[in-house]
Amino acid sequence: MNYIGSKYSLLPFIDRVFEEVADGDEKVICDIFAGTGAVGRHFKARGLRVIANDLQHYAFALNKAYIEINHPPRFVALRRACRGELRSVSRSTQGPVDQVIELLNNLGGVHGFIAKNYGPAGHRLYYTEENAERADAIRQTIEDWRDEGLISMPEFFYLLCSLIEAADKVANTASVYGAFLKKFKASAIKPLWLKPLVLTNHVRGCRVFREDANQLIKRIECDVLYLDPPYNHRQYGANYHVLETIAAYDRPQLKGVTGMRSYERSRYCQQQSAGEALTDLLSKAKAKHILLSYNDEGVLSLDEVRRILGTRGHVRTFTRPGYGRFKADSGRTYKRSS
């Protein structure tokens, strides 16, 4: 996904800093503001057990799939119940995942909540009518399968993750979902098409949560706590509200031309409360190392970030030249800035 704030391009830098400050016996890392999970996936690939958390439903679904699931699901109950339908799929799709994915891709469209509100029928051109109806059909089907006990929760999140990624690829936006384009761009006209997920990391015991970070921190322990909180007044609830609705499928009341759903403003996005929230989080953290990423456009100044981090130990700053933001990583051993 094209995700604002993603640390994917900074992973080599983050990895080098981790190597410099780690003791060598770290086994558990917590990514408590996980977003789409780039950092958690990276450290899972290194063999660390990952605890990931994010309040957004779409981020929760992505992390449930990529962090918690280690092997492609078998869909045993579903395949048993849908023998007839599965006989009609292409003979080239021999694997269980391929069969189920093709079954969903072959569904007829449904004029549901997505089509009524995020397509031409709702006068919002986030998706073509065909793609919006395909998204409705797939989303309703996997929810029905889950409710009927035909798929497990890991299987549900595997398919939901595939749908979120497919929907994002054909979204008619410039980047985020704060607005839609007035005319459909070339990529938005392509059909929404589910694909199997690439699960390359196999670490047991990873866990994913959808909770307030300041509450979750009381109940977890880790060797490394990685913090990448919201930096400024921009809210992820607004930037990705359409994906949030597809993930939650809670049929919310929508507002305005863009069809925004209601969301609570994070304390980390408000100047009067961000420092207090960060101080509270750090005071409860049970971790050897605390790494904090922060943006120089954030509501907290670098000096304020350093002061707060200093309450937990020695602070060091690491910089990657040429990157237009600073990253502050702190804890018992260091703080990074880039």
C-alpha cells in the first residue's frame, strides 16, 4: 500500500541503528503504532517475535494477516462445504488459497454499502461501479463465511487483507482518501482482483491488537518498544476512511462530499496533549530499548521529545542525511533522529 508515514524506505536505516544499540539477545519487539506493519514485518523476518497494534480496522486486518499468520490457510471447512462451486474454478488453481481466491474473484457484483456510497451511484468516484460492487460482494461473502463457521478468524483476516490491498490498488485517488478524482484514472478502471498474500516470515507467538496504545502498554513486555505515533494534526482516520469502512464494514453515517466517517482525534495529534500522552506511555513501558520515530513537522519540538525520552534513560540521536524528517529513537540506550 501507498501509505503516508510508512517506514518502508527507512527500514535499512532503522536496521542499522538497531544493530548498533542491540545487545544481541533481543527476542520480542513491539510496534505499538503499527500502521500497515512495515517495521513489524521487517523484524519478524529477522526472527523476532512481534507484538503489533493499531486502532484502525484496516491496519489491524493487515497486521493480523502478515504478522500473525505464518503459512497459507487450508480453508478445510469452506472447501468441504463448497465442493460444487470449487469444481467450477480453473483446473490450474490447485492450491486451497488459489481456489478460494478464484471463487471470490468470480462472484457477481452486489450493490451494497460500498457501491451506494463510494461509487458513481453515491456521486463519489472512489471506485467504478463494477469495482465497488465487486468489493461489496467479496466483503459480504467472507463475513457470511465467518459467521457460518466456514472460515476461521485467521482465514477471515487473510481474505480481508487481500481485499483491502486489492481495493487500494484500484482506488480513484491521488494518494490518500481525503478526496476522489473527478475522472477515473487508468489504474482505477482495472478490475478489482484478489491475489494470494506472500507470507515469507515464520515466527510463532506473534500477536496483534487493536487498542489504545496507552492502555495496551500496561499489559505487555518486550525487549524493544518501537514508537511511531501520529506526528501532527493530520488524522489517519481521514486519510484512509474508505479502507476503514471496507475493513470494518460497519455501515457508518457518512458526511459531506467525500463521505467521511466519524473518528476520534488522537491525543498525539494535539499540541496540548501529545507530550502528556507520550510521557504517560513511556512511564508504563516495560522494555529494554525504546525507539521513537518522529517528524520535524510534529506538534512536539525536538527538544521536548528529547526531554520526555530522557526520563527513561540516556538519549542518542542518529540521522540519515537527505531524508526530509527527523526520527527520534530513545530508550535505555539511544534516540535516533533523521
